[in-house]
Amino acid sequence: MAQLQIPLDAKRFSTGLSWKDYMAQMGDTRARTEENYQKATLTEDEKKAFGAVTGARYAVMLAENWCGDVHRNSPLIARVCESIPGCELRVFLRDQAPDLRDTFLNNGYQSIPVVVFFDKDWNELGRWIERAHAATTKAAQIRSKTIEVAPSDKASQDAAMNEFRNQVTAAYNDSGHSLWRAAANELKLLLETRLAKK
């Protein structure tokens, strides 16, 4: 099977939204993402690790305003990009960029957020999709005790979904922000591994 050509260059990259502009267009979902941006700060060790990354020049994030994983994880991605010297982040709304969406599928699924790092020559350094593995495991555990055991009527399913969302949010807000720490670690390992091979 032929390798997909990534439809990106400096001109296309420049059409993406800066993090500030992405936040500005969010409307009524902005407050949640802003709150997470304030909470999803990097530890000193994480700042030091990302501050030592060289070669990651561009970062492209695919996002949509309605997605819970975007609200929870895009702020951490922004923090990581801010900590990498010379790394510029641009956000593309997934549903308005179907060529990018289809290039960065998650085992055939349209998961978001997606962040893809590139070097100065637009060679892909690596991609991180949706959430940390620890967060996927935690969400599955919460789902099994809320949505999956709720009666099938709409009111019960809606209540279970709200409870699921509340518990996932609480998991991100634990005292050590362990799910953000897991995401930061995955991003650090991704970049360290790929850049070590160059």
C-alpha cells in the first residue's frame, strides 16, 4: 500500500489557527477549554524535557469545539508546543479539513484531538491521537459503571452520559493531574524516540 502524502507545506500551515485564534472562535465551549488550559500546566521536569527538544519546528492539531477529548487534551498539547523551542502550533478544524482528517486517522476512526509534529522540511516526526492510554483505560472503567449499566431509555442514558462526563472530568482533575502527566509523558517519549533516530 502506498504511503499517504501529507497535504502540508508552509503555505497550508499558515492557514491554520494559532492557539489564541482557535480559543477565540470557540463560542460557548471556550470556558471549559480555558479552564483546562489554566490547569494543564507542565511540571518543571516536563518543561525541561520539552525545552531540550530540537528539530520539532511545526505542530498541527486537528480539533473540533464540541469534542470532550479536545477540551481536555488540546490545552496540554498547546502547553507542550509552547515549551518546545521554535515550535509553532496551528489548529485546523477537522471537519473543514477532510484531507488532513483522512491522513491522520486512528486505526480508521476520526479521533480528535490529533497533534502531528514536523521538522523544518515537513518530515513527520510523530503523531499523538486523542488521549493518553491511561485516560482510555480510565474512561472505559467509568463507562462500564455508568453508561453500560444504565437502562436503555433516553432519560436514563442521558443521565448516565452526564455522570460519565462528570467522572472523566474528575479523573483529569485529581490532585496530581495524572492523566495529563500520562499524556505529557507519551508526547515526550514520542519526540525523544523519533528525534533520536534522526
